[in-house]
Amino acid sequence: MTDPRTTTDYLYALRNRGSQYGIARMQRFVAALGDPQLKFPVIHIAGTNGKGSVCAMLEALYRNNGYKTGLFTSPHLVHLGERVQVDRHPLSMDEIAHYTRRLRAVAEDLERESPGSHPTFFEFMAAMAFLHFAESGIDIAVIETGLGGRLDATNVVDPELCIITSISLDHTDLLGETLPEIAREKAGILKPGKPVLIGRLPEDAELVMGETATRLGCPLHALDQCFSSSADLPKTNLFGAFQRINAGLALQATEILSQHFPIQSTSALQQVDWPGRWQTLQVSGRRVILDATHNPEGATQLAESLASLKEKPIIITGTLGEERGRSLMQAIIPFAQELHFVEPNQPRAVSSAFLRSCLPSDAPLPVHAKQLDALFSENECFLGQPGDTIVCTGSIYLIGEILQLLQGVSSTSASNLQDKMSPAQTKLP
């Protein structure tokens, strides 16, 4: 059996190939595995923001009502197995090694038959999830797309319901430079005759969803058809007004599917476990808040959350992509008492110098560039004083690196196996 070290080395090699979009390779891979993704009911979720939170909420609702659940999300924060969970139990490294041995043999056979057919890292992990869910006998799976939808590796499922949480400008180099173009990529997960639920979308994006649903004969449901005002939205333990929108989508999804998957209780919405989203920790007497914010829409939501704090926090931030960096700086400048720039360990991380250049020349606050290990170690925070509030925000990869440090997880373990974009990648065909 493949041991964890051999497994890690193999998966690193896949990661370093980068992500390559196109669904044909994934279709061949799952077909060679016996199409495990067709052996359980699926809720398939895409969107610019909120899809992970909606996934977590739906999983919690169904599990709390006695269903055996599968959950596939990405990226992970600390441990690779977080991506693939049954009843919220992540795959262990021994289980990952077991599945890797089996999947690797199939992948290498495909590559011998047709060079270029070997799955990428993300495709490999999605197939691992499908196989694990099928063999675990789950009742329902909640599957999050990785990027876009139409050509995403997860788009080999035959869903009971598709959900589009939100549409805004992000990954424009890959998905398109306008909201309708991005909406078309997200709408690519819709399947003939299967219902679709949409969140509060911009008008031109909603028009694309409506046209696609009509063409495919998909019953179209919209959040505002069920919740006429924000005051009607369900409450959740996850912080932020936007999380109530996500909770509304999750609750409405259970109603759409109530004939085949009835639930009795919605109390799980008050017990959702979704780390890295306004997650509050007590570290060295400091209040440390971890909040992934990775695009302009998310930055607007971050500003609303920061405005709710009684005092200006110390903010640690770093992100991927210059446009994200600009929007992030605009969101946090009014609320920070001081800024600390760090660079996530990712190829697309923007430099501290660039983030500093996004600040007004007369910004009245101290600004520092730091290494993460100078700010955190296992159960320790070296920034500020006891009683201070420290907000860590920006790339979800940065949040994962901070959690690794706080938990004492070695960066050389499988914890930092993350998706890597190929530098040669261009816009989706």
C-alpha cells in the first residue's frame, strides 16, 4: 500500500503540473473508475462567493436530520483530507494513501493509452471524493465547484439540484471580463430538467441564468421568491449579514428537495462549522479573527464586518492577484489601526510593496511587511498586546497558513498541498 510520504510526493508532482481546464479528461477518468459520481444524489454548487458556506450549511442541515452526508470543497485550510468528508469526518492520510494507490493505477493506464490524459491534482481529488462517497454509502453529497462551472472537474455529476450563490467579477482572465460571460460559465453546471436555485444576482447575470434554465427545461427558483425581505432570512451562527443570505439559500434548497429528502429541524443553521470565515480565536490573550476575503465582492462584505467592531483592529493581510489587492486595501484602510502585509506561499501572491502602493500617500497608520512566522507560532501570537483585536484577512491560503502555525502543523507535511494555477493557463475555451 502506498505510504503517506510516497502519497505526498505523488500528489505534489500532480500539483506542480498546475490546473488545466477542460472536462474531457475528467470524464475519461471517472468512466474508468465506473462512474462513482453517479451512484449517490448530489447538490452541485457554484458561484463567485458564498458557495463554501452554503455547502457547509446544507451538509449540517442534512446530517442533523439523520442523513449520511458527503462534502467536497476546496481548498483545504490545514489538512488535505478536509476536502473530502463523510459526516464531517475528513479523510485521514492513511485513507488518502489507500485511494491514491487505487486511483494512480487507473490514471497511469489512461496516460499510457493517451498521453496527456493523466488527471490534474484537483481532478484527482474530486475523483477520490466520488469514489469515497460511493463506497461509504452516503445518502446525499454536497459538491462545490473549484472554478467556474462549465469546465470544472466536478461537472461530471448528475445533480438533484444546482445552486448559483452569487455572480461578480473574479478570475476574469479565465471566466470572462463581464458579468454575463462569468454567469454563462457558472450556468454550465445546469442539467436538463433539473431544478436550479439562484441567489441575489446582478440583473444581467440573472438574465443569463433564466435563459439557460429555459433552454434546458430547468425549474428556476430564486432566493427572493421565498424571502421577500432581508428581515425574513433565517439566522445562522456564521457572522455577517451575507451569511443570512447563504442560510436562506440552504434552507430554500431543502424545501425544493423536500419530497425526496425531507427534514424536520433547521437548528443546524445555528451550529455550522466553517473555519476561516470570521472565525474568532483567543491566542496569547488576543482576540484573533480569521476571515478569508478573496475578491471585490468579498471585500465589501469584509468592510461591513470590520465596521461592526467597537475599536479599530490590527490587520494582517495578503492576497493573490493585483485587482484583489486593490479592492482589499480600499476595504480595510478606514478600519485599521495598523497594517501588517504578508505574502501567502502561492505563485500568484502579490508583494507587500504592491499592497503598500495601493494605500493613499497620506494614510495615517503604521504599515509593516512581515513574515508570518514572526507573527504566529503554535498557540502564540506575537503581535499587539493582550486585549487587542487582530484581524487576519485576504487569501484563503493565507488563513490556512496561519492556522497551520497556530496548530503547530509542519509546512512540509501534506497540509500545504494546494491547487496551483498553470502559468500558461489562458481563458476557458
